[in-house]
Amino acid sequence: MLELVAADLLPGLPEPTSAELDQALAGTCLGGPVRAVLKGVRTEVLACADGRIVGVASWAERSPDGAGALLWLHCLEDEQHLARALIERAVAGLGRRTVNAFMEPTALAPVGLPARMRPGTRRALEECGFSGTDHGRYLHRRLDDRGGRLYAVADVVECPGLPGWRLQLRERDGSRIGEALVSVPVEGTTALQWLSLAPSPSSRGNIVLEQCLAHLADRGVREVTAVLSAPAEGQPDLDAALALHTAAGFDEIDQLHVYTRRP
């Protein structure tokens, strides 16, 4: 199973471990405890006659609203019928109810199916009656080309309540220009959780992001990932945020989609 999961990894995500697989099998949220809202977590595998595992899927029921949740699924991506067989098993096992797919973070991956990277699974979901919604963009930036900090502008504060580092960014004169929260690095990789700017008559987003990346490189971080969430209705689109991250060297790797199937 770990080989199947590893084959679907987005750039910047660390190789899955046996412990993380055990957590995912138990319905554990990414970076958090077992989700109390999930019950009846079930995992099934597809195997060849020789015992080789070629597919695995996990699903459960959400206790607050009674909806089903297809939590995660991995298979040989060029064998679309395998994904469809697993999805049909999940839908049948959950019965007549609304089923959401890839809407829960797990110990193996964040929310959303990488739609371009996993076309077989995406098509299988659509064939089984699921409709996709844009959840956001997955971005990746290597820091091997970064030197040290442009100047000392960051204090790092550990966040016990939030598993990560809070970077408090300042100008040379000490005035605050923004903050960033990143996950605790694993194998030299961290995830940019959010970036905020202090009120200013001019845009400082590029300065804040550049200083954040330079500071992380100075602390031995080699790769940074980020998920830019799709805007809610009435909110600004992603163009400005994408432009900011692209100017800082991030590459857009994929679109993350979540799916819903009505009974």
C-alpha cells in the first residue's frame, strides 16, 4: 500500500511511513487526532491473484450530517477500472446518502484530489456520478538557490496550539510588516500555512514572502509547499495570490478538487 501512496505523492510531500499509513487506516486527520466526526472507518484493497496490491480505498460515515466520506484512494493510475471498482465499493458500502470524496485531510495527504496528476481517478469519480469542485492550487518551491536572509527581519515563535513555526517579519527599523505560519519541517520540507500583512499604504506581500523564504532557507529548509484555497463566492479570485507566489519562485503543480455525489 505504501508504494501506491508514494506513487501519487505531490512534489514536496515527504515519503509516507508505516505509522502514517496506520493513522490513515484509523481515520486520523492530517496533523491531528482521530476525527470524532468519523465513524465506521473501513478500508478495502484490490489484489491480483499473486497477492500484489493494486488498489486501496478508505471510507467512513460523518456523524454530524450522516454523509458518507471517501477519505482516500490509491491505485495504478493508468488502470481507470481499478479506481472505478473501489469507488463503487465505497458508494455501495455507504448506502443511499450523499457521499463526499477527498474533502477530509488525512495522515497521508491534504484535502483534494490532484486533478491533473490523477486523471484516471478523476474520470472514475465522474463516471460514478461525482461532481468536482475547485478546492485550490497546490504550489511548490525549492529553496536550493536561496542564499541567507536579506537582513535579520524575523523572530521565530513555536506555536504549541498550532503545530508549526510563526515567523514575525520586520523591516530593518524593527517595524512589523507581516507574519507567516509554516508547518514544522519534515525532511527539509515545510508547508506555508498562511501569510498576513500589516496595514500599509503600499503592497508588501512580495517583501514578506521573500523574507519568509530566505529565513527558512537560512534554517536549512530545502522545499516549501503551499495550498491557495479557491475563493468563496463574492471574494477576490486567485490571480493576485498566484502572481505573488509565482514571482517568488513557486510553481503551480496541480489543481486540487473535492467531489460530491448526491443519492
